[in-house]
Amino acid sequence: MRLLLLAAVLGIALAARVSYDGHKVLRVNPTDDQLALLMQFKNRPGFSFRNEPRRTGANLDVMVSPEQHAAFLSFLKEKNIGFHVLFDNIQTLIEAEDRRQRPMSKVPRAISFDQYYRYDEINSYLEELAAKYPNLVTLESIGKSYEGRDMVVIKISSGGSGTRPAILIDGGIHAREWIAPATALYVIYQLVENNAANSALTDAVDWYILPVLNPDGYEYSHTADRMWRKTVSVTPISGCPGVDGNRNFGFHWNEVGASDYPCYEDYAGEVAFSEIEARNLRDFALAHKEQIKLYLTFHSYGGYLLYPWGYTSELPPDWHTLQELAADASLAHLNAGGDPFTIGSSTNVLYAAAGGSDDYMKGVAGIELSYTAELTDTYYGFQLPAELINETVTRFFESVRVFGSYVKENF
Ligand code: 0X9
Ligand code: ZN
């Protein structure tokens, strides 16, 4: 009883949550041939591929259930595939996160970057900013999510005409990538609450930031399943809800690197833009497409700055510009104490996957500069401990500064 009370007070639905007790994360170092063999395990019950390397020599991180562990180890040994155990029990990381989570409060204390905020808290913060900085901030709900949550875009603009160049940022299309909304929130914090120091970034450029693009999934990853990636909409298979939002955009939709099967993590949806969240973002971007010059979508993990295309290994004609700007952003990250990013087109440096928001923004909305930022190093994966948020977001803000200055100087 006491425990339940505590759970209620903490806002944690302990009873209903998926347990990952005994789930290990193995970092496997396959050769190209071995990787082909390993692909048979993708989407098998008890396995979750956290990334899918393309480059020779890159790691593959696999989460394995306790039931599958022994057989998988034998397989790795038999095929002589190198690996090491990254986490012995992923549930211990989840529990460490829970212990750090403080009770939800309607009005958050001063914002800080040593904790992950829930959807309601993030929106309260945005409202607080709108009330406090009416000359700089306006809020717009770009529509409701599947479960009826507002998708709130904060516009940060110091004035001027509607023809100023703008930057569109979103985070959290993948529910479990908690550092993504946290980073978007930090950009908001710096541009608004620390505007005196950052006014050069807002005096000629407008910013549209949607910190939680998949609010239902984000909340679900807090209350029910820490490893949730998708939206939560009903699919043709009962018991397998959700679509991969980043496979749902209507540009070369479902051509490669996506699944038709609703139970898989990279399910593309029944049709392009089946998901209301993807449609809402699409409509917003199209309505502002003349103004938006750069799109940044935050994901984790791995330390990549990716540009289109994800649907083909061919490069866009202006790939040099995309590459050079990303290199400058990466250098700023390095100078701030972070690691350099791996830079390249999604297909060429990560894997081919069509239906991503980045490809759509460039290919259809005509936003020339479009990037996916895979934030953070690879060790903790999706469960970057809250005490590492601060250094992650402060370093990445230096990259954001580079993107902002580029737009200011070139449009
Ligand atoms: O697979 C994805 O959607 C992204 N990686 S993640 O681990 N965060 O899921 C990469 C997306 C890159 N862009 C495209 N493929 N269009
Ligand atoms: Zn992602």
C-alpha cells in the first residue's frame, strides 16, 4: 500500500510498466558478412536492435531478453563474432532514472537541465515564457496528437516582418529519445531567458521550436514502456499499436528501411501521413515554407549530424553546403568539450530509411538545409542519465549557434 501511495505521489504507474529486468545490451562488432547473419535476429521476439550499422567496423547494439540470451551468446561464439556486454541489466538504469524523477508539479520551479520533464511540465514552462516575454514569445498549437494532446510550437521572434528567415526545430518524434525534447527545451531557454547574451541569434532570425513532436509516445515512455519508440495509434493488428513517425512522411514513403508489419519498430504506417502528428508538422512546415531555411530534428543516439537523403545513397546537389555547415557545427561542439559528430547523408553514414521528416522537409517543403541530429555518445543509449543532460545540451547549443549564424548571414 505504501509503495502504491508512493508511486501515485511520484506520478509513476509502476504496476503497469513493462519490466526490462535481466535484459542485457550487447555491443557487437560484426564484419559485413557477420552483420548479414545477425540481421536474422532483427524484430525477433526478445531482441531489439538499437541501431543498425552500415559502415564497416561500426557497432551494433542489441538488447536481448533473458530468455534469448544464452542462445544468442552461443550463436555469437559459434560465428566468432566479437562483442562485449554494455549493460548487464537495463532495468537498473530505468530504476535509477525513476529514483531521480521528482514529483510532478504544475508550475515547475526554475527550469533546470539535470532532470527530464514530462509533457505537462514542458507546456507549463512554455506558457510561463509566453506570459513573461510577450514581445519575444508566442505559442501556437499546431494541432492535437492522437490522444488529444496539444502539439505546441513556440515562436521566438524579436519582431520585424514575417519575411525574416526562420529555423524550425523539433524533438521527440521517437518517444524514448528523451534527450531530444530536453535539448529543444534548452535551446528555447537560451534564446528566451538568456536572450541578452544570445540576441545575435534572434535579431534577424525567427525560431519555431516544437519540443515534443510525439507527446503520446513520450508520455507512454514515461508511464508504461521506457523503450517505446513509436506513436500510440491503433494499427490493423491489435496488441501492436503505433507507427514509427520517422517512417511516416510522404516522400519516397516506405521504399526502404521501413516495415509494413505493425508489430515492428520501424512500421511505416498503412499510408504515408497516417499519423496525425506527422500531418500536423507537415502542415505547419508547408504553411511557413517560404520563411523556413533550416530544419533540425533531434534524435538520439550515436553522435551523428545527418542530411538527406535517407531514401537513397545518392546525394542532393548541394550536399557540399550541407556537409560544410555540419562540419562547422561539429567543430563548435568539439570546442565546447563534446565529441565530433559523424557527418554525412543518412543512407551513407547510418542506414537507408525512407519516410523521415528530414527528407520530407528538403524534398517536398523545399527547406534546403535539413538535418537530423543524433545526440549523445553511444554508451548510455536512450537512457542518458539526467546528470549528463546539462553538459550534453550546453555543448550542443554551440552547434545550434553555428546553424543560427549561418542562416542569419546567408538568407
Ligand atoms: O532511424 C531513424 O529514424 C533515425 N535514427 S534513430 O536511431 N533515432 O531512430 C535516423 C533518421 C535519419 N534520416 C532518415 N533516414 N531520413
Ligand atoms: Zn530517433
